[in-house]
Amino acid sequence: MEECISVFDMLKIGVGPSSSHTLGPWRAAERFLEEIKDQNLDTISRIKVDLYGSLSLTGKGHATDLATMLGLSGQDPETIPIENIDTIISAIKSTNTLQLGNHFSIPFKIEDDIIFNKKFLPFHPNGLTFTATDALGTIFSETYYSIGGGFVVKEARINAKEKIKIKCAFPFMIDNAAELLAYCKNENKTISEIVYENEKSMRTEEVIDQELMRIWNTMLESIYIGCHSEGVLPGGLNVRRRAFDMHQGLIGLSNYKDPESWLVEIRKTEVKFRQILKWVSCFALAVNEVNAALGRIVTAPTNGSAGVIPAVLMYYLVIENHKAGPKEIKQFLLVAGEIGSIFKKGSTISAAMGGCQAEIGVSSSMAAAALCELLGGTVEQVLMAAEIAMEHHLGLTCDPVGGLVQIPCIERNTMGAIKAINAAELALSTDSKNAKVPLDKVISTMWETAKDMNNKYKETSEGGLAITVNMSDC
């Protein structure tokens, strides 16, 4: 039995604005609830949450405090009605009580029971500790680390680069791009076919297909909602939603009633060359505006980079192939998920560990590879597309203004999507024999760059735009 990462670990449905700062702490709170069930929840008199490092420095802007409260309240990020979030949080604030596990009330005063500690824990920049006390004074405490993409680990590791993985028995164990290429050659299969065989060792074909389409439908819905929502994003930066105006300018007056009929309508539209960039940008903006407003999106591989993959897949459906359907959508997601897992194994997908190269860079690489396969690229060209996309994101810093996933994060998704399309086209027009930089070399270079990068550029809001742009001027 060896370790592996499923496509469904890389593409998770969740709530914005951050996979490492929102979804991860939310899942950690759920895990803590599970662990203290044996302590008898009815006896718990208090729960305290300590946030450390990056979770503390940008936790307010990333809604880390809200996420931990929602998790402790027994809510699930995949299923909670988005409109219920404000209601639950408002109730906690107004009553100073929390419905622990959605089961019974305990006193909970946010300013006293969620502590923002600026110090960093030794294992990972994103650490948080839950401490429960019962009526007799017995204390149960556990520390978790949110290591990016919604992944959460509990036990410390000797090397902070190591990741938690799902135990399984894939027929094709893949740790790097070279192994993936070898399997494809030996089995005479595409990347998506190899990945599908691996997924079949864990789930039935029916479940795989259903879950892949559920992921896509969530992506499509987030684009649709973003394109039809006006106003200003929450958080204090007064960032105006742009996808709505851009979408109106592109499609004009059209008749549709839901995301599916809307997609059909867009595919009928005659798109001129200059409009292609606008459509792709509109799709990416839409997703990340929904993410910034605590809406439901798909981590791909993170919340901050959630717009790249759906925007590029929409590009394929709207611009490249109007006949494409579920088969091509599933193929795209399988390839994207596998490329993301290779980055996770060989480097990081956490901006707190590697800057924004670990988020936008990885998502652009995932999208480039997936698009390249759909456009008929060879396995070598698909891996080349992934390499090109990441090569031109190396060193990208994470410096969110005000600790919010808005400036420059939302626009960066448009750039990552455009770069992905360009990378796929470059790979398709290049003889793979002339490739100079293997994907695995870029992944290892990315990790070395991450280790060399100053911490103030790793999702701490202590450098770059985060300090040169004054929130009071926004």
C-alpha cells in the first residue's frame, strides 16, 4: 500500500475566500469536533482557538475566524446554504454563544475565544490550535496545520515540504512527470486515461463521472453567479465587481434562465478575436469575485486561484469546440487534477509556503496541460504546456492588500488563464524533441524559489502591494 493523491483531493468544493485560510481551518474545526466526541460534547464548557503565523496575519481578511466558527458549529463547506453564513455568524456575535456541532450551546465570545498570535509555529506558517475545557476543568487540545488547497495535517513532520496524502493502491503510482510520461508510453494511453484508471481503483466509474460533473457544475455556477452579480465586494477595499459589466458588454440582451442555458447562449455568440481575451477574463473574474464574497467555488488547486481552470475550460467550450460535452469536461479535469498533484508532491500549493507561484502558477500549469490534451497534444506536449505555464510564474509573490483575496488576487486569475492558453498553443506548435526544460525541473526550481523567498512575500501582507497600497486610499 503506497501513498497517492486523488483528483478529488485537488479539486474540492468549498466556500471562499481561501483554501488554506478558510477551507483548511474549517476542516480542522470539523476534525477537532470529531476528536472530542469521545470527551462527551455535552460536558464542554469552553472552546478557544489560537491562530498562528499567516493564519493570524491575514486571518481577518481571509475569514479564518468565521471559518473556524462555522466548522465548530457543525456546518459543512460543501453543503451549507451560502445565505446562512451571515445568519450563523451574526447569531454568534449577538448572543456570545455557539451551537457546538449544531448540537448544544456553549459560551463563545469571539474577541476572547479566537486569539490571533503573530508568531509562527515551527512546522508550517498556517497553524491553529483548538482547546476545549469541560466543567471539571479537563482540557483537550490539538494543533493542526492548513498546508494549502484545503489539506489539513495534525502531526508535525521533519521536513515542512512533506504533504499528507491519501492511502490507496493506484495501479499507476505517480510521483513526478517522468513517471507519468513513462506510464503513458508503456500503456499507450493519454494522461487522462491513466488518471481515470487510478481513480477506478478507489471509486466506481459511475461515481467518478458524477463527481467530476458535480465539480464542473459548481464551477459553471460560480461563473454564472459572478457574471450576474453587481455591487462592491466585502472587506473594506471597496472593490467593485467587474464581471457583471464585462459580461453585459459581451453578450448584450439574451434569453436564458440558468447556467446551462446561459452556456448554450454564449456558444451561439459570434466571438471576434479581441473578445476572446475579454471572455476569458470575464470568466476568471466572475469566479474569484464569488470567492471573495464567501461564495461557493472549487479549489483548483486553491481558492485564490479558483478562476483559472474554469475560465480555460470555458474557453475550450465557448471558443474551441462547440460540440464538446461531458466527455471533454471530465478529460480536462482529470488532466488538471493530476498535474496539480505532481506539483503538490514535488513542491507546494500553499502561498504561505511558496508565494503566489504556488497558487496562480500551479493552476495555470494545470489548465495549460488539460487544454493541450483536449486540443490534440501528445503526452510530451501536454507536459511541456504545464512546464511553460509554470516557468513564467516562477517567483510570483503573494502580497494581498489588507489580507483580502482581492487585490491583486482576482486579476491574477485572468493572467493565469491567458498564460495557460498561450502555453498550450506554444507547446502544440513545438516539437517535443526540442524541449529544453522538463516539467520536473521546473517543479524542483519552484520549490527552491519558495525556500529562498522572503517570508514577507508569502501571504503575510507584510510586503509588496500589501504595504505600498493603503487601504484608506481605496
